[in-house]
Amino acid sequence: MTTQANPFPGGIHPAYRKDLTSGCESRPMPVPKILVIPLSQHLGAPAKVLVKKGDAVKAGQLIAEPAGFISAAVHASSSGKVTAIGPVELPSGQKGEAVTIETDGAHEWARMEPISDPLAADPKVLVERVKAAGIVGLGGATFPSHVKLTPPADSPVDWVLLNGAECEPYLTADHRVMVERPDRIAQGVKLVRHIMGVSKVSVGIEGNKPDAIEAMRKALGDAGEVVELPVKYPQGSEKQLIHALTGRRVPPKKLPSSVGVTVFNVATVAAIADAVIDGTPLVERVVTVTGSGVNQPGNFRVPVGARVLDLMEFAGGYREDAAQLILGGPMMGRAAATDDVPVVKGVGGVLVLSADELKNLDYGVCVRCGRCLRACPNTQNPMLLGQLIEKGLFSRIDEEKLRELVLDDCFECGSCTFVCPSRRPLVQFFQMAKGYYRSQQKRKG
Amino acid sequence: MEPRSFTVSYAPHVHDGSSTRRIMWSVFGALVPAAAVAVYAFGLDALRVMLLSTILCVAMEGVALLIMRRDPAACLDGSAALTGFLLGLTLPAGLSNGIIVVGAFVAVIVAKQVFGGLGHNPFNPALTSRVFLLIAFPKQLTTWPVPRGLEDIKEYMGLAVTRTTDAVTSATPLAAIKEHAQRAMPNIQLNDLFFGVHTPGSIGEISALALLLGAAFLLYRRIITWHVPVATLATVAVLGGLTHLANPAKYADPVFHLFAGGLFIGAFFMATDYVTAPVWPLGKIIYGVGIGLLTMVIRLWGGYPEGISFAILLMNAATPLLDRYTVPTPFGSRKPDKAAPGQAGGES
């Protein structure tokens, strides 16, 4: 029996352009001369640095430990010498502390001890391992995985979901992981089931990846059900995916565990298996390099901390008319001002657009066409909110309900902005308003 | 490799290519069949009214933008042209140039720019202007030239006709029904209402076929949704049917009500105006029902033979209210449809 996915309201159909790289097997990128490893590659407190300038480090060595429960460990991705510790530009656009390592080319490993017979081990030991391996959500949100594996006692989890939707156009990194390492994902699924004491596992994969669906069905067997999802953006958004696979709706401002669900990206589950079975921490991830601005689109296994410019050099370089560098996908990715930024755990794609693909940033007034309302996967009102924010009428949005429903629950998928015929920068308006509220709350204490 | 700089912008970095300009001109294009039928039926006089109205609206918008120190080139965004075109389509062929100038002024300046221009006008500018002209110049606005295709106008509906200096005029089918009730019916051919080449009326309202072609295009291109026109037409049909059943001698049948007058141009092209119509599906349906209801109340029992213009303007006034009270439940806010553990309801 195959389960039908529950549809979500709204959504859009951008040009997916996945065929540029979906057939490209992931190739390992050689360790570059310089690695820039930020201390904050995850949601939560930045990790606390454990090394100092001049220290020799090995691949897989812990260089920063989690600073609190919601934080994640950071490891050296290769062996070499720490040459600097200080602020660098991060893919997020902000400055952040990073450890710079000059690699020695030997790539000498310092792995953790593999856990033998992990399915008989105490789940607590396994969670500790996941935490020690610095594993965070690889879908882009980079939420520390050990936190997800230990849901609060008052909201027990009975259903684990794997996100293989990969609804962002262009990106095929998760697709490749599912095709190339399905057995590793299946091992990870068994570990997660054991850790969380959950028997129900569903994997959601968009229908445009039939080879991944087949590979995952074969590898998982009885360990979990693979559900083919309709191809619609943002199918891979957490709340939309939960509804698609379980029929449960996560209320605004609530976490998935409030409806008994936890979601992991497929690549994250593979990383959990790597950490437990091989003792390898999260020091590498698959990155899709694609777009009309690159010479050879492809998928690469990139050491965490490798700079984009080194990756691009290995990947075949830019085309002449390369104009925009996007870290992530075209819908939610961030345009970087320079390629002198490191690939971090949350970066699944490097998209280079050519000059003629640059978006016209002129925008007009809202004509109330309602396209954004029909595109919003949360059935919210981007148009009204955008107008209020544009006019600076923050006080009007202060009404608790509107704020809760509209601002706090908007995950900035960009569907409204994608369809707006007046090209209004709605997502940017929302980010602006969110920043305003955050600063207000800070002021209030 | 040396570090390189790149252009930055905000996400999303792709767009579906739609534009307000293209939408406006698409609606404009969807009205061309109706305009073509009008020119065939009424001759170059219809063309004069439509062209003058369109050009004047665009020009006045440009001047208004200039005065307000905005970009005057924005007058070419299609919205002023569409307003002018729609206004022209709601007027009788043969209307004098002076009245068209007044109409364009009321549409673009009074009904639109005074309220803040594109996107801010509470009432449909073309209809506001049409209703203003109807009240200010009642005689001129109800002097309907008879389409040239008719040889013997006296035979047409068996009604008295008046000869003006240069054109021959007659009553519209709705006016004939208003005045003579069902006695006028035998003279009204559904065929004529459908093809429009023999029916007196506003320039753009005469051919149901041409309007339906345009409407199909707009629906196909998803420029308009079905909610407003379907709700409007269904309400008119139901009310027309009920009154006809109650008193067939007095009230015309629903098919006549659907095809006569400005119902199609109103329901598909005026009531669907983005700026002045509600945005949520439920609000659109209530709005459409209201338009149908008010149209029929005016047609059947009011002082005017046709009520669609008034009906749309009245419902325009209800739009902010409808927008406020028809907001659908945001995704996830509903109580979970399958209960999860830890919540009342038990196992899923």
C-alpha cells in the first residue's frame, strides 16, 4: 500500500533546473590549502573554541565544544595548523568567529571510537555521540540534532519523518545522498528509531526523483515507508512536510514535537550513522554547484570550512558572465558579496547566476491581485502585511494575533515574492519587521 | 583563484516573470473582441468614444503624476489605459466629446489619483465615472444609437424610436422590458443578445459572445478567478428564475437577464478589478452574490433599467469589510485533523 501525501495550500512551481546536476555523482573535493571553520554553523549558541593559534590539529579533531544544550560541536575537517582565530564573513552575511587552518595535505584522521553493536547500546550514549560529532540539520536550518533526538517529556514523539523532498530548485545534494548512500541512511534510520523508541518512520521524496524513491524503498525495507510527494515548492518545508506525511498540523509558533513528530533531513540521518558506526564527525557534506554561471555543474563532497572560491576552482570555475553567487537555492538561499566565504554545514548548494538572470529590483505598488495569498503555503496575507511594513505601520501589526499568525509563522519561503507582479520584496519586508520585533523584545528584556 | 565580488540582492532570486503591466494589458486585450463587435455594430463613432476615453485617461494620469512629482511614465503601466477603455465601453456610441472629457477626468483624477493612485482607489474608477455621467447627463447617457445592421428600426421590438440629428436611437432591451414588461419579449431575440450586432446598448456590453471570449482568456491565464463572476451570474440567474416563475407575465426569464445589459462586462471585467474587489475566496463569493442581488433589485424594482454599475460600486464599499471578515484559517491553526499523542483525542 502506498500512502497518498496530503496536499498543502498554496505553493508555486518555479523552474526546477535539477537536471543540470541530478545525474552528477558526488565527487570528493581535495582538501584545500586553507580551511575557514566558523564556530557558529548551527542554530543556537556559538561553540566554545578549544584550540589556539599555532596548534596542530587532525582531521575530525574537536576544535570547539558546544556552549549549552542548543549548540553544536565543531571539528577540524583536515589535518594542519591553526593560523588564525578571529572574525570572518560568514555565508549568512554576518561576521562570526572562525578557526582558520592551514592544511598539511596529509589528512591525518583522529576519529572517535566506533560504537559496536549500536542497536544494543544505551540510547543516551548514542545521543552523546551525535552531540560529540557536531551533527546539525543539513537541510539548511542547522538545528542541533541531539536536541531533536531528545524531545521534551511533555510532547513525546511517535513518528519520525525523513525529509528528502529537496524542493529548492537547482539543488540535488540530498538527491545524490539518497541515490548513493541509501544503505547508510537506512542504518541511520534504525539508529534514530532505537534512540527515540519510535517505530513509525516515513520518508517524503518529491516525485521528480524516482531513482531516489526506488533506492530508498529498497534500502529501508520494513524500517520505514517511502512516500512520493507532489512536486510543489515548498513541499520540503517542515510543517508542510509533516502535514503531507502524517496529516497532522503543527500550530503556529509550535515545534513539530507538539504533534508528536520529529523531522530529519536524509543527509543528517546518514551523518548520524557515520558518527555512530565509523566514529566520523560531521566534517564533510555534499554541495551542489550549479547554475548558468558555472562551467561544469556537479555535486561535490566538500570539507566543512572549504572556501567557495577553492570549491569553484576545483569544480571548473565561473563562466564569463557569472554575476551572482547564491549560497543555497534560488528561493531561500543568500546572495554572497564575495566567494571568500566558507562552505558551512548548512550550505547545500552554490548557485551562480549569469548577468541576464539578475532580478530587476524595481518594485511597484500592491494592486491587490491576490496572487501572493494563493501562493502562501501558510494561507497568510503577505500583501496586507507587506503594505503595513512598507509604510512603517509596525504599531498596527502589534495586534498579538496578527503578529503570531503572520510574522512568527512565516518561514520566508519566498513564494509570495516569486509570484508578485509588482515585484514587491515581501520577504525582505517580513525580515525587516521580524528584526524590529526582536529588537523591541530585547529592549523590553 | 582570487576572491571575486558578486551582485547581491534579496531572496528569492528568481521570479515567475509576471508583471502588473502585462496583467493590465492582458485585460485590455481581452476586451478587444467586444470593442471589435462594437465598431462593426456602431461604426467609427464607437471607435471614437473608446479611443478618446482611453487617450484622455492616460494623458490625465500622466499630468496628475507630473503634478505630484511622480514618474509620469507610469501612466503607461496599462492601468489608466484600461480604465479609459472600460469607461469607453460603458458609454453609448455617439456621446459627445465634451462629456467624454468630463468622464475621463472623473475616472482618473477624482476616482483614482485623489485617493492615492494605482492600488489605493476604493471604487472602480471607470464605473464611478460612468455613474457620475449617468446622473449628470441622464439624457445623453441613455441615448442609444441603434446598430447599423438594422434596416427597419421600427420593427425592432415594436417600440417607438426617436430620431436625433444624425443618429437613430432606441431603447436597450432592459429598458424595453422595464417599460413594457413581457410585451417586449417576443421582439427580443436571444441570438441578438448573444452576438450583439443588432442590440442597442453601451458600446462594450452588446455582444455576450465577445465578452465571454475575453473572459475565457482571463480565466485561462489565471488573471481573474471564477469566484466573483460565477457568484454574480448565479445570483442573477436564481433571482431571475424565481421572479419569472412567480409572475411570468411581469418578469423576464433568467436567460434574458443573464445576456441582457452590462452583466457580462460587469461581472467579468469590472467586478473582478483587483484593487476594488475582495481578495479571499469567501469574500469574493459574498461580493459576487451581493452584486447579483443588487443588480436584480435595481433591474426588477428600481428606477433604472440596469443596475450592474450601481451594484458593483455599492459592493466596492463592502470590500474592506469582506477582506477583514473572510480571512481563511492559516495553515496549522486549525485543530489537528488527526489527533497526536499528548493531545486530547488519543492515537492517530
